[in-house]
Amino acid sequence: MHIKPKEIMVNLPIVLMFDDEDEVLKFASNINTIINGKVKIKYELLGMLNNQHVGIFYLQRHDEFSQLREQFVKMIENEEILEHNRKIVKRNGGVECDTDIGPCACGVWHEPKPPAKPNKLTAAEHSVLLYLIDGLVAAPEKAEKLLEMSIHTNGSIFYRDIIQRLENAAGDTASLLAECGQIKSELL
């Protein structure tokens, strides 16, 4: 059966997670097969986040693409830094941090926190929060790791407040899922 769609709605740019690197290319190829026209979806593999390959899909590079890409690249870099810092702590015999700014017993130089941004979510923060909430609902047992990666990203006061709400609810799965539902309804 051959179908000729007259209109296809696509919400781009979007960031998706895949178990295998090849799945990113296959997904873009499948979408382009469906669209079958002059417009082609492009993609970029951003790296690994939470043991999954991160791909961003877009039609053209513009501000929303750049913000979304930057947000996820920061999350990926933060995860790499956390993993590196965990290795340093293990090498130092389990030494815990003793300062928030400057040289630390853990062997890392801690930077001061940047000044707060305006109390409004950017498009990238909005997308990251929706992704984070979907991840928390899908795997509440990984809440600590997902929130740990998200809290180190620089964001608006509103973004940090939402992360704090999720952290406060993370101790109990039912509370976490309820808070995720509440936040998602606020975001949508």
C-alpha cells in the first residue's frame, strides 16, 4: 500500500537516547524515508549520557537547536566530570570534599557558582526537564544518578528549584512519581 501524506508535523529540534550508536543513524534514516521529500532531517551524535547514546535531530541550526545542544553537551560533560571525580576520590582513599570553592582534599579545584539567571526557563531547560522527568518515571531507581547529573548544570532559579523539588522527593518512589507528574503538568 502506498500512502502520500499531505502534511507531517514534526517537533524539532529534539534530543533522543539510544542503546546503540547505530540506532541514531537508523532513526534519522527512517524518518527521512517517511518524509520522502526535499526536506531531510539531520542529526548529530552528542556522546554518552547515563550509558546511552545521545542524538539531536534537527532541520536547521538555529537558537533553539544551539541551546538544546549546549544543555545536553553540558550534561554529558558533567557526567564525565562526575565519573572522573569518583575515580579521584577512590584513588585518594575515599577522601570527601572539604570545601565548596578552591583546592579540596578530594584533589579537585572547586569553582564558585555563577550568578543566578533570570527566573524563567529557557527552551533548552524546558526540554531537559521534560527529558529528566520522563527518565525518572521510566527508571525511578536511577533517580539519584539522573538528578546528580542535572544539578551540576548552570540554570535559572526556576530550573534549580524544580531540580530541588525532585531531589526532595527522590527518597520515596511514590513521592517522586507524584512530584514528576505535578512538575510535568506545570511545564506543559
